[in-house]
Amino acid sequence: GTKLGFTIDNGKIHNVSLGQGQEIVAEHAMEVAAAEGHWVILQNIHLVARWLGTLEKLVEHHSLDSPPEYRLFMSAEPAPSPETHIIPQGLLDNSIKITSEPPTGMRANLHGALDLFSQETLEQCSKETEFRCILFALCYFHAAVAERRRFGTQGWNRSYPFNNGDLTVSVNVLHNYLEANPKVPWDDLRYLFGEIMYGGHITDDWDRRLCRTYLSEYVQPEMLDGEVALAPGFMIPPRLDYEAYHQYIDDNLPGESPHLYGLHPNAEMGFLTVTSDRLFRTVLELQPKESEAAGGTGASREEQAILDEILGQLPEPFNIEEMMAKAKEKTPYTVVALQECERMNILTNEIRRSLKELDLGLQGELTITSEMEELTNALFYDSVPESWTHYAYPSLLSLATWYADLLQRIRELEVWSTDFVLPATVWLAGFFNPQSFLTAIMQSTARKKQWPLDKMCLAVDVTKKTREEITFPPREGSYVHGLFMEGARWDVAAGSIADARMKELTPEMPVILLRAIPVDRMDTSNVYECPVYKTRTRGPTYVWTFNLKTKEKAAKWVLAGVALLLE
């Protein structure tokens, strides 16, 4: 613009940042520019969704008889998903589109973070060595938290909009704090960066812990002596000049791998598997459904077979009244069993109702509704229908596997509810609400020993046995099985967490003994507080925290995103 004589100062560029009430300003700017041959910049057009139709008409109107110098530039944020896309097709078709992609990979992100500063930045602080060391560590931290998002939920439970502003403000804070204090206030700095600058975006407690752990590993007094490794084989460099830091990254940063973020290489495999699964499912959904277009019976015949198979295998609902009469003592475990049976009845009744309705629809006795159509599509694509998941438990399985899993859950409940004797080992994943069973363990111990429930917690002892080797329930507490570890594995011989083996994404855990103990007897030395989730989605499927023994620093497992999964 400056080269061609268009600047904001000489009035030939009209720059409008859109938001509430700015539409009139933008319309006036376009009118003037189209008459005079000026340039118009409209920023953040995604914020004025209702005005976009008017904008499209104005663009078309002004393009007819305006001077050849007239230009219109628009900027917008990309939509998070295809469904939320609001920019009219006419605008997209008639414009030259330029996208600004964020850098990918640690090397590009680290160079990008350093590019926000200059040699002057490095020289502005009186404590030069400390300032440069911490600034470099912050750039690495910034690159790590941004790039970690691509590993899905093993990276962060939820996705956060970390941006360059977080880093530049953190460096300003660092400068001010170093100038104001005779000694480096390490704890204050870590708190400001981890809880306020970056932590301000974070809404999940486990993600907050991850952010804190990164900073406690990267920002510490030992960094001034060059003793802190940001990644295996990549130390914090000595005091260098600005260009030398860029050179140091090119010369010393190891090749791109999950190790640079503290993750295990399996994390990449898991994330790539999920991506390819999604791609193939999309391709499948694009296939034409009618295999015999003339008769139109191909798809419906296939769905009829699946429908008949599911209905044929679906057991009768539990007789809750009969079970209530049978359960003489209302122990916490009995209450859990009854609640689970009630929930299971609601789900199986919905499955039975919707399938019988669809059966009548396919036979022409009922009009096919949109709900039936969705159910038909779900059966065809082997996915769990939405009307069922509404009453079910979180799960990422396909329909066939999900249904087999459902029948297994019903069998477990049938065995348990015949005499309400606690099974030798309980399948924790088989519950709609696993928390209720874990709370029942504490309640039954509290009643037996007359302890206050709010001052109790669960002690987790991982045994060396498999499910088949356990024949009797323990004297107190309960054995549980069916848990898987993501991000690491359990070393049975050593009795602690160990590095995962390659290509073993979620190795199964041995049977675990859960006992209720008073909080003050809890052993907190050499343990990793491991979150338990129902599925790989993590976040909202959180169940409990298990303290697992570790011979290495707990920080290693925090950075590796180690968690226990019930599926």
C-alpha cells in the first residue's frame, strides 16, 4: 500500500474493525472507496454474522462501476467446525483467499516464538543472564504448549487458544519483576506464567497441573548453570546473542518427536489412528446407500437383519420390585446394584421401543419419521444411535462392539443381583456411574468402623494377579478390573509405573484392590496422582484419582499425559 501511495494517513485506506454498531461505518467506507478508488480493510467479519448478506450485496454492487484502483480486504477467523461456517459462498467465490496457518512442529514454533523479540529485547534488562535464560525457556514452553494440542486429549483435556500475546506479556512481566527484585523470584514468576498468563485460558484442573509442571521443570535456579534440559539432549543455552539463539536451535534441537513435549512416541500413533478412523468414516458416509436403486431394498434389507439380530439378543428388563424384596439389607453395594439395574432398564426399554417402531416403519405399517431415519442411518453406518446414547454411558465404540459390551454389562448385573453378594472382582467399566461404586466402598467401611465419611479416601493397591486368578472378594474393600493405562504401562514385577512399550497404546492393568482409609494415613510419597476417565475423550468423563506408585519423578508422568481409562 505504501509503495502504491495508499496509506491510512493520506486517507486512501479505510480500516474498519467490525463489531457491534460498526456496520454503518463499514458501509460508508465502502461507498467512499468505491467512488474515489481507495482501499478498504474490514477486520473480523465473522463477528457480524447477520450483516454478511448485506455485505455480499454491497460487494457485488460496488464491483460494477468502481475505479480499477478500488480494493476490498476482509479478515475472519476460521470456523471451528463445518456446521458453524457462516461466511456466504458468494464472498468466498469472488475473492482471492489467503490463509495464515500456524507453524507446525517444535522447530518452526520455537523460531516463531523467538521472532517476537529482538536483540534490543535481550539487552533491556540489567540481569542479562537470568533474563535471557528464562526468556529462552519461556519460548520453548510456549512452543510446547501450543504444539501439544495436536496430540488430542493426551496433549490437553480441552483445546485452549494460547496465543503470541501470552508470551510477549509474560516476557514484559519477567522484565519488570527482575528489575524490581534483587533476587530472582522463581515461585512468583512460575505462578504468574502458569496460573495467570497461560493459566487464564485453562478451565480443567488436570490441564492446570500440566501447565504448572512444565514451568517447574523448565524455570528453576539450576537453569543459570546450564543444567536444565528442555528436551532429551537439548539444554538451555548459555548467554548468547539474538541470532546465536536461532543458530543454537538449528544446530542442537533434536528431530521432531513426541519426546520434545514429554510425551511417549505412542501418543503420535494414537492421534494418527484417530485421524485416519475419522477420515475413513467420512468416506463411508459419502457412499451411496441404495445398493439396488430400482427396488430400493438393499439398505433396508441390511438394516432389517441388524434390527432383528439386536432385538433377538436383547434380554428382558430387570424386575426391580422382585429384586427390592430379595435384598433384605440395604447395604451401599446393594443400592448401587439396584440403581444400575434401573438405569439399564431405561436404556434397554428405549432400544426395544425405537427398534420395534422402526420395524413397523420398514414393513410399511407406520410412516417413517426423521427419528426413524436417523436410527436407520446409524444401523447402516455401525454407529450408536443418538436416542440411545442419551440414556447410555460415554463410549467411543462402534455399534457392534458397543452392543456386545452392553450385553456383557447386563450379564455382570444379572450375576450380582441374583443374591447381591459382591463379586470376587468387580468390572469397574461395567457401571453407568463408577463413582457410586467407589463411594460405596468408602461408605461400607465407614459404617463398619464408625469413621467420618468426609475424612476418608481410597487406597489403591495394584496386585500382581489377573482377573482369572482372583476367586474370593477381599476382607475389606473390593477388587476391580477392566482398567487400561494410556501414556505408560504398569510394571508388575517392579510394582510401579514404567515407560510404555512401542505400539502398546493402552496396556491392561492387573487387578486393583481398592480400600477405604482415613485421609491422614494416605501414603503420598513416591506416588503419581493418576486421573481415571471413562473413555479416551478424557475431560468430562473424569471418574476418580488413583495414587499409583512410581520410582521416577511424578512430573515425568504428568508431562506424558498418563491416565487410566475404563474403555
